[in-house]
Amino acid sequence: MILDIGMPCISGCDVARRLRESGTQVPLIALTGWGQATDREQALAAGFNRHLLKPVAIPLLLDLLSSRPSSAARPVERPG
């Protein structure tokens, strides 16, 4: 599941937290313009598996979407 962090009404981190609290184990990818170290740490603490910065490298996103769920569990941020 790909979520933006800065959504109106509810943040992507809140959505991730609620999903994890409900037992949902689907891989979660944060796609955001918020790229400070604290933003990344907060996203991973909320339950995201990956933290990607906008604009996302399309080959990276396609690779993540086509990979096995176990490989989505490694936190990584796009270089740049």
C-alpha cells in the first residue's frame, strides 16, 4: 500500500499506525515530500516499511511493487 504522509484530515502516519494496530501486515510505503531524518524515523515508527521521497524514481517504485512482500520490509530511502 502506498500512502502520502501529508494528507488532509488524517496523516499517512496515522493511517499506518491504525493499520498496524488492527493487525494488517501488508507492506506500507510512505511516498512523501517530507525528507528530514525525523520524518523518516516517524514514518518507520508508525509502521511503514519504506520511506520514499517525491519525486520517486519510477524504476525503484516498480521494483518495490513487483518484489516479494518480504523484500518490502527493509526500510530504505531513495538517495538524492
